[in-house]
Amino acid sequence: MGTAVGVGFLLFQLGAVFTQHLGPTRYFAWAPNDYVVRYRLTVREGDRELAASEILARYRHLYGVSAGATSSASVEGVYENPPQQLIDQILQYERTYGRKDHAVVTLTYRLDERAPVDWVWHG
Amino acid sequence: MGLESPHSPLRVTGTSLPPAVLLAVKVMALAFLLHNQLQALPAPFLSFVPGLDSLPAGGILPMVLQAACLGAGLCILFNLWPRLSSLVLGTAILIAILSSRTYLENNRFFTGSFLFLAGLYSDRFGLSLLRAQVIVLYFGATLNKFLEPDWRSGQFFVAFGQVSGYHSVYAMIPDSVFPIIGWSVILTEAAIFGGLLIPALRRPAVWLAVGYHTSLLMISGRTFGLFWFALLASFAVFLDWPVRSGEVVFNPASAWRLATASLHRLDIDRIFQWTSSPVATLTVLGKTTHRRGFAGLLTILLNSPWAYLAFVAVVAPLPEHFARLPALLVLAVLGLLAADAFLRRLRPLLVQRRTLVQVSGSRG
């Protein structure tokens, strides 16, 4: 029984290794720290820009290896997984905890120092 | 509780787990407890499992996980139900990952997975599942890098140079070198993957992997959380460890007597057979090799569970900016082992050449 569970667990991982390449994420696919995503994140609720400290509190531990407030109203950091995983976390927050805030979230990122990409969410 | 007790943290024999597996899970448990991982266990937040972070009782989950991890970690260290305790610690880490996307890191996933599989160990299937876990990791890592254009083109390293502390060093590297670096990494991980699959190549693959990951630590200055500790510990399941055929011949009156007596006393698993001799310098006699003096000492240390546990106990709590120091030590040991292996292969050739010269000289 235990061995069957173990084999099933490894097959799940092997499945993730293959299937995750069909999309933009790499969850459980053993792609450790294979990306350099420099990003800048701002959040607006109505007419008010959230302060950097509020953004940091909003998406706890979201930010990868080195995130911090670089201005009063934005957070910058480096993320080491595919950018879609960062977006997934922001989306999940905004669709659940932050659903009633109707926030506008702007994420500007550069994957491996390529051209900047803007991703905007209107809550 | 004495050193000789069945529950001594330094003992890796006499339990339901093979010595290599018990050493690996002990290293992981120790690193987990000393690396501030207990405090990092999350409250459910942005969970992978829908609804898990909105459970009314979710608030107590971190406390439950902390208690489980602390209890199971200590049980592993003191040889109390080590297989069950590995299952509990591994499961707790995996539950923590499922309960919070922000807690997911590859190092935690690997540590949790290995401990979980160690908890499912059975004599019938032996080390297969644990070896497969490490092989799946290298397969996934190789495949991902191979399929990412930025790894094949070297663009990843251009970006890495921008965010690393060595921007000026990277700026001096010609653009044409970055693809070579990218492909070197891909091929190194592919070689480790292939080597771990083939029994005859397991040992060189393990040494390559230890050197590779320790070099990454030297370059980046990061252990990547638990990764360096857990991955290196997991390689124990690929080696015939510990070597049980060794005999240590030592002189109880030599200048090394204090060190020898300590090593003898710490060999509580009786990995070596210890023989005193009034004339011998410290010598380790293997099946085919004799290692004297410092080389013998190194052989004893590399086969001593306490040496690995002491290393982790000292290094795991250190702030990350000190991580290069132990990495340097590991690379130095690897260098000595490589030099030793090279000289052992060279010596017969030199003896053969000397004999040939003598024979031809006597004929002349």
C-alpha cells in the first residue's frame, strides 16, 4: 500500500514535469530558480494608490528573493519562477480576499531582461 | 543517554530504516529545525487546494504543523519511530505547501517529498522510490532548461548577471560565452541524471552533483533554503554507505592519539574495525586500498554519520552570507578526493615505467 502511494506520488511529479510545459507555469515540475523576473507592482483602490508597505502586506511573501519598497507607491523585486505564477497569486488574492476592493493592479515585469511586459488587473 | 544508546542522535543503525536513509532524513530534519523553517510554516493563504484557506479552523493549522514538524524532527534525530516520523514531517511540509502558494519553494517540495517517501520505505522495494525521487528532480530540471530558449541562448545568464552581486564581472564576459555557460549547465544536469540511472556511474554522478551544486553555492552565495543540505544528503541513498569493510590501524601512543581516540569513541555504529598497533601511523585498510595519515583521517570522517550531522548543525543556522565558507570546505574535500583518485591510478603506471627503465638499463 505504502509503495503504491509512493509510486503514485512520483507519477504525479512526472506528470507535472510534462504537463506543466503545455502552459506558462511550472508548478511541481522541478524547474528550480530557472527564471529571472524583475518586476514592479502598483495597486490602486479607487483614486488612492496603495503605499508600498500596504502592497507588501497585501500579498504576504509574494515577492521572491528581494522585494522592497523602492518608491512610496510601488514594490520592486526579483522573482525566480515563471511570471505567470506571480500573476496567479495576485489573481487569486484579488478574486478572494480582495474581491470587494475593486483594485487595479499593474504588474510590469521583464523576463530574463527581455522587453518589459505590462499586466493589468481591473477588480 | 550515552553515546552508545540506541537513541543517540549520532547512531544510524538498528532502526527500521537503512543507515543511508536514516542519515539522509536526520540531516534533513536537523537542517529543517535549524534553518528557521518552523517559523516559516504558513497560515493557509492563497492555497493550491480551493477553500483550504477559508476554513474556520485554518488559523490553528500553523500551530499544528509546527508541533508536528518539531515533534517528528526530534523523533527522527533520536531514532524514535524514524520511518513514521519521516512520514509525518514530510506530510506536514507537503500540507503546508498545499495550504499556501507563497510557501512553495522547490527546496521545501524536495525535502517534503524525500521525507514522505522515506516514510513509505519498505525492505521489499529498498531504495528504489528514494532514488527515483532524485532522478525525477534531475529529469525535470534538465528538461525545463533544455526547453527554455533563454537557457539555450544564454540569455538567462545575461539576466542573472544583472541581478547578482557581480554585475561588473558579468559585464566583462563576451556575449558569445553565455550560450556555452547555458549549455554547460544543461549538459551537467543531464549527465547527473544519466549517471544516477546507471548503477556503474552512480558514484561519479554523485561526486559531480556535489561539486556542481556546491559551485553554484560559491557563485550565488545562496544555499537556496534547504536545497543544498537536503539534496546532498539525499545522495547517500546512491552510495554503498557506510563502507563496512574498513579496518583502522592506529597507534595509541602517537601524536594523533587524542583525535584517534575520539574518532574511535564516536564510531558507535562500528563502521570500522579498530586495531591498535605500536608502530603504525593511522591507516585505513579497505578492500583494495590503504590510506595513511591525513588521507586515512579523511576516509574515516567521510564514513562517519556524526561528521555530517555536526557539519549541518554548524552551517544550517548560519546567515546565508557565510554559506561560501562551508562550500569552500566541501570543494576542498572534493579536490583532495579527486587528487587521491588520480594519484592512485597514476601510481601503478609510474611503477610499471620505473620497472621497464630498470629492466632496459640492466640489459644495456
